Amino acid sequence: MIAIDTNVLLRYLLADDETQSRKASTLISGSQAVLVTDVVLAETIWTLKGKKYKLDRDAIIRVVNALFEEPNIHFEDGQTVWRALCDYRKARSVKSGGKRKLADFPDALIVNKAQSYARESGERLSGVFTFDAAAQVLPGTRKP
């Protein structure tokens, strides 16, 4: 198994630098399993949603789904990433500061990672506390 960082995953997804994108593709389609950690996934999504690329929710969902379809890609915790994707997909928008906002995929991942950790450690999770009104629509979140 190998692991890749955010820049390698972005070059693979965006194909925006011929040399680096080719190297990223070679790594990801090679003979070894490729680990995408939660941090790499979150950074990738933040970058894709950011000022430069401006991907919307539907595009982010397609990107994560496409990563699940890659035979060599393995997530740090695939079941939790999948649950986060489902929560992200279902999240409704809320009015905040005069605008409509949606929870971000990394918000959904944070909540689902906390729930997964609690389950695995035999703890009862009382909630994931957030000031973010959009994230508060995700199952398991609470206002501080």
C-alpha cells in the first residue's frame, strides 16, 4: 500500500498539470493499493469548493463517488466516508446571515468520524457541537 497527499489527489482529479497529473495517475492506477486519509479527503474537498474551482454540492458528490469507484483507492475509514457522503447529500440548506447555506462535506465527515470513534470505543456520544448553522442540520450535531 502507498498513501498520497492532497496535491497528488488533486493533480489526479483535475489533470491540470501534465507532468504531475500523469505521475499521479500512474500512482493511482498502479499495482499497489492507494490510501486516501480523512485529512487528505477533507483538504481536497475544501480546495475543490474554494475560490479557484468553486465546485458545488452535486459536483463534490460526483467526485467522492468517483473515488469510491476507483479500484485501487482505499479510504482510511470507507464506511464512515460513505455515511458522511449520504448525510451531506441529504443536508438541507438553512438561512444564515441573510444567505442560504449548506453543510460542507468535511462537516459531515467530522460528525461521522466522531460517531464512529464513539461506537468503536464503546462510548456514548452526546453530540458534535458546532456554531455553524448549516452544519447543525446534520444528524448528531448540537448547538453549544
